[in-house]
Amino acid sequence: MEGYYQKKLSSGRLQQVYDLAPPRIRQYLRAELDHALEHISGEDLILDLGCGYGRQFPDLCARARFVVGIDSSSGSLETAQESLSGFANFLLVLMNARKLQFPANAFDAVLCLQNGISAFHIDPRRLFREALRVTRPGGTVLFSSYSEKFWQERLHWFHLQSEAGLLGKIDPARTRDGFIVCDDGFTATTVNEAGFRMLTAGLRNVTISIEEVDQSSLFCKMVKW
């Protein structure tokens, strides 16, 4: 799975994943982004972890003062740069979320949406700590995963991706309970409420809240003191 989004699912191929999304998935994506936008004001400096080809950037740039997006795929970042020519208030950086190369307290909000916590395939606790480190006191960190209620719709979307040749064949014996496995090494997990509470246990100087949105997303919100 290491390097999958750099080698097999980046740039135009990643964009195809969203182009073939059925209506209920598009509703989920819209509801998730709208929920994140509610936590952003016009003076905010935003960090988007795993920004991909910039799918969320038009909305983020229209809302925030400035948006920084990082991704580990240079191809996806090049596609994003080309598609965002109408905006000036953003910066795209090739960077791994495992170790953010930003100073402490730099951002008003840090976003990791669309189940990025699974896509990074690194220790979520380390990801949370890094996101909080670069967030200013009073700032917000948002991580989203899938609601358990959304499993069938999510699984259908992944089958469409597999049929389009964007992912390997889904292994039916190992794909269940929020966990998706493909025969080419691709895997995707889900974090439920209990999982978020376990992963955030022990974090200091932060207020944690968990909320379901649209019966499709599960948000873990962390407000830094």
C-alpha cells in the first residue's frame, strides 16, 4: 500500500474517482465540505492535509484568507495548480503529513477530510499530534471518516472504482465492517466514534467532540486551548 496514491491513484486517475461518484456520494462530499466550511472564517489561514488534485480548494479559497495544501503526489499537485489558476490565495506543497514542515501555532484550522486518516496509512495519533502542533491556540482541527450508516453506499462507490480499473478487484472475503481490501494491495479503513475517542485519549490542552453529518460522515473536532 505504501506509495499507492503516488504511483497508482494520483492526478487524473484520482480525479476520475470523483467524476464517477453517484448522486448519494456527491451529496456526502458536499455535506462534508459544507460542514468544514462552517468552521472557517474570512481571516483564517487553513492547512488542508492530503489535498490531492485540489477538489476542495475553490470552496476553501473562497471562504478563507489563505489556504495551504499538502500532498505526497507531485502529479496531483501539478493538476491542482493548473485547475486553480483563477485563485491567488493558496499554496501547494509536496509534503508528507507524517512530519509537517511548518512552525508551531501557524494555522487557524487544519483539515483532513474524506477519510484521509485512512489514506495516509500512518499512526493516527502521530497525525493528530502534528496537526495540533501547527494549529494556534483557539484553532480547530477537523478529521473526518465515514459513518457506519454509509457502508453500502461507500462500498458501491469502491466497486465502481474497481470496475473502472482505478483500483484492483475488491476481495469479498476480507471486505467488511468498514474495511475494504483490493487484490492490488489497496486497503481502506474506517474510524468509528469509539475509535476516535480511543485515538484522541491522552491528548492534552484540547477539547474533543464527535459529530455525524448527513448520515455519511463522522467528524472528530479538536479545539486547541
